[in-house]
Amino acid sequence: MTFPERRLRRLRRTPGLRRAFTETRLSPSDLIAPLFLKEGISDPVPISSMPGQQQHTLESLVKDAREVAERGVAGVVLFGIPAHKDATGSEASSAQGIVQRGLAALKDELGDGFVVIADLCLCEYTDHGHCGIIENGDVANDRTLEAYRRIAVSQARAGADIVAPSGMMDGQVVAIRQALDSEGLGETAILAYATKYASSFYGPFREAAEGAPQFGDRRSYQQDPANVEESLREVAEDIEEGADAVMVKPAIAYLDVVRAVKETFGYPTAAYNVSGEYSMLMAAAERGWLDERQATLETLTSIRRAGADLVISYHAKKAAEWLA
Ligand code: PBG
């Protein structure tokens, strides 16, 4: 049977029919909100390139996270911005460091019904802004792994449910897994930023997290946007090394990668709807060129439709409100 008997519009005729035949559902529990915590400020500082986002104090962080949790969002990923940076990013693994204090406060306040993820990287902590330790003008992989091991242990001890290494060093997952296990932290999970591209869409984040590279760029460790087979190798490697879940980043410009990763591995998969993707939508909405609510929910649904189980997004809090 075909047209004129077959009419695909029949199932789109009413709101009830449309709802009954929806293929992809989006709910607050599919979302993770990224939050920034800055040391040494007494009031939250708005991030001008990311309307609606701020660098938090410990107090405003806990308050915001509580509101996020109340709306049913699955959890948060926390980024720390220390008062002091140095060449090796030594503050990143300090037991009293800003992110460690934030993780402890969040865990304390929100308990086990809410997931607390620690971004694990050095770029917010190094004075040169790179994601690792520099030798001969480039990030030295294996020395950087030593630092990542210490950071993972300190973040897990502070209470992180999950650590999320985002530096794209080779061997970072196995290094962290071994460090955690040898310190009796075998319960802490790893969400690997498994495939992360050298993307222009991180621009606003670098203002937010104060982690822009002071020389060069990140192309010796982050991937070329033109590649997808390489992403499958990265994901295979991270799963082999012990990742509990994997991430694709960015999301909107990389929906094909999300789909390929999910179909190839059938593994828990997150996608990071990054700062530039957020800001471009918000900028268009501010100008009245896009409807913020519709464009946001469409974007988040598309990322789910591509195959992501979890979407990390600055839209999480508002989207959860709209979905309620
Ligand atoms: C740190 C890190 C970055 C982002 C998350 N973790 C920045 C970068 O790699 O330059 C970007 C997040 C965003 O743009 O929202 N390695």
C-alpha cells in the first residue's frame, strides 16, 4: 500500500498522537549541568560570553546545585578555578584545593541521589593554560599522567562519584584507574572524555574557566575535527583501559560521532554540548532570532536522538524547568 491510501500525516494529526509516537524522550535525568567554582571571590561573577552562567563562590555553588537537583537534573560536572597557578598546576591535587572543597560541599549537601562529577584536567591550574606539563614546548604525555593520578585520588577522596579526565593524554584512563584502585578508591567511576576535538566552540569556556593556552594551541593532544575513525580508536582504547562511560565533545557539530560511538560500542555514552554551542544559541535568542526554549529543547533532543544517554549542557537547569 502506498499513497493515496498510506498517509504518514495520520500519526501527526493531534497532540495525543504525536506524543504517543515520539521516538526520543528527553527528561531532566538525562542532563548534567556544568558549574564553575572560583577561589577568592566573595560574590558570583557573571560570565559575559555565557549569558546566565557564572563563576560561583562555594556558597552560590551549593545553592545553584541544590536548585539543579530539585529540578531533577542527574548531576553536575564541576570545574575549579584556583587563585594561584603555576607551571605544573600543583593546586589541582591539593587536598584543600578549590575543586576539592566544592566536591565535598556538594556531596555533603546533596547526598547520593545526585551525581557529582569532577572534571580532571590541568588547564585551569597551569600558568601557561595547557592541559599538561610542558617539556620542549609541548605537553609531555607521561609526566602529565603522574599529575593526573594525583588529581584523581584527591578528587575521589573529596567525594567525587565520577572523575572525568578531559586532557586527551594517551593512557590517561588506565593511569587514573590504577591510581584510584591502589588507594582504595575502587568505587570511583571514570567518565572518559574519550573523543575530544580541537574545537573553536570552547572559546567562551576559556573565559569562564580562565584556561586559555598562553602559547600555541591544543592540536597536539585534541583531535582534528575532520576525523571520525580516529574517534573510534580513542573510544576503543578508553574502554579497554577501564572507562565506565565515554564522552564525545563537542556535541552539535559532532552528532555523527555520537551516533558512530553509540552504535559501535553500545557503551554508556555522554555528549558535551559545549560553551560555544550554548553561547551561539543564547546570542541568537537575545536578538530575537531564535526562540530560546524551542531551540534548546530541539538541540538537546537531537543529541539524545543521535545516541547520547547523557547530555552535559549549560542549558540543563532551564531545560529541566521547561520539561517539568
Ligand atoms: C579542559 C576542558 C575544556 C572544556 C571542558 N574541559 C576546554 C578545552 O579543552 O580547551 C570545554 C568545555 C566547554 O567549552 O564548554 N580541558
